[in-house]
Amino acid sequence: MTASPSAAPPRSSIPWPALGFGGGSAFVGGVDEIGALELMHYAWSRGFRYFDTAPFYGHGLSEHRFGAALRTYARDDFLLSTKVGRMLRPDRAMPRHNDRLPFDIVFDYGYDAVMRSVEDSLQRLGVARIDIAYVHDLSPRLHGEAFERRFRDAMDGGYRALDQLRSEGVLRAIGAGMKDVDVLLRIVQAGDFDCLMLAGGYTLLEQASLTHLLPYCLEHGVAVVLASPFNSGILAVGPVDGASYFYAPAEPAILERARRIEAVCARHGVPLGAAALQFPLTHPAIVSVVAGYRTKAEVDTNLRWREWRVPVALWDELRAEALVAGDTPMPARE
């Protein structure tokens, strides 16, 4: 087993809640305007205090909805994160959509664009400060041949803007968010970042971040927020036909592995979703888990899964069956 690095003091003093409310596709695509506000107020009533959004989500719609709900609460009573890297440009020719506003997306990670992006987000949200801003989706998968140029723009320009806004108190912490483990490691090594948002990269089905990224973050005090703990669906609904894995139909090998994990969970009387939600938080570098919500029932389910007693023997069996990596950190013995 690989020795775990010693943990460094956290770079920021942010008190991360264990669960966060995500404002992505589930929130903007599966809920109407009135339902979205009711859902957020319900999540608040059930104890949620960390809310994550982005200009990309609904082309500004998610930020507007978050702002409409969160402005009814004292600003110091919740954590709020958004993202930079995509600018919104009005598109008068865009047909009306229920799940997005009439804006085109333009990638821009430069200094001026990031400054403008944060200002625009503040106005859409209707708040005077944002707790965390993540550099969003700076990924070769999205940018292709433009990736290296945009990476330089981000580190030479966007990072300077975020660092300045952090020093001015507009932001409390800065980070980067995406699914690409190698790029996140490269980013966090290139600047003074407080946190990362890792999308689906440390789950019961995916532990590539365990080798280098998470040990580095633990050693350097960088907090990691794990988004998409269910890998976009399969770990919540189970290995059923049509189950989604990273926003595409799960391949047979993934379905079979999920079936084996679910069988282990069943032997210990634990729902697959409960194990999936709690698994990321067993790693000491991960401070919070953010999922998307469409309904009040999903809020209730995740809260119930969060409190479900998962015996250490379940984690031991997953490791013994090579269903999770052999050097996966495990909770203290009961």
C-alpha cells in the first residue's frame, strides 16, 4: 500500500459542509422557475449551506436562480461558488429555451475576461462577494489544439485576476474545476490555489486521482470538492439499462463492475447510493461532495444516504475484491 503523505494545514479557512447543492444540468434542465426556487428553499430548510453554480449552467440561468433564492438569506450564512472561463454573449437569434437564457458561450481565460466574468456573476447572483471561483473546464477534450494557448492565458492572465480579487476580498478562495485529473494537477502546481473541484474523479467507479492529484493536494493543503459522486447517474440509480456514466450510456464493463459493487453493498445492508455518496469523504483531501438535484425527494434521499451507517467491513470487501484501488484510504476501524 502506498504511504499517505502528511496533511498540510488548509490554505483557506473556509468551513466546507460535507454536502453541497449543485446548480448544473439537473437544476436548470429538470426544474421550472418556480420549482427551482422552491427546491433551493427546501434544501436550505434541510441544512444545505454550500451552493455551486457557473455561468455555463443554463447560459446564466442557474446563477439567476441561485441569486433569487439565496438573496433571501444572510450572506454570511452560506458558501457560494461559481466559475470563470466562459463568457456569455447575447444572441438575439436564439430560440426561446426553458433551460437556458439567450446567450452564446465564448471561451476566454484571460485577465480582462475573468475580471468581467466575476463582475457579471456578481450581478446575476445579486451579491457583493463570492466565496470560491473555479477556473472551469480548462481541458484538452474541449479545447483541442487551442488548449496550450488557453492554458497560458489562464495562468498568465486569469490566475492574476483571481489572485487580485482574492486579495481584495471579492473572493475568499480560488481554484479550478473539471474532470481531467492530470490537468488539475498541472494547474494546482502552477499557482497558489486554495481548492479544486474534481468532477467524478474519485468515486466507487473512478479513482485515477488517487495516484498523484489527491496526495499532492493533501500534502499542500489544497481542499478538494468532489462533484458528481454518482458519475452522472449510475451509482445513484444502479446498473440498470440506460444508466449514465459520465453523461453517456454506461458500457458493459462499467455496468458489470457496478453490479459487483452493488452486490457487496447489499451483503452489508447498504444502498449503493449511500456507499457512493460517502466514499469520496473517506479520503482526507476531500472536504465536500456536490451533487445536482431535481426534486425534494432527491434532497431527502441524499441526506438519508449521508447518514446511513456504512460498516468498515464493506470498504474492506470492496478492496479485497479489487473493486476499489488497493491503496484507497479507509475510515478508522470501528
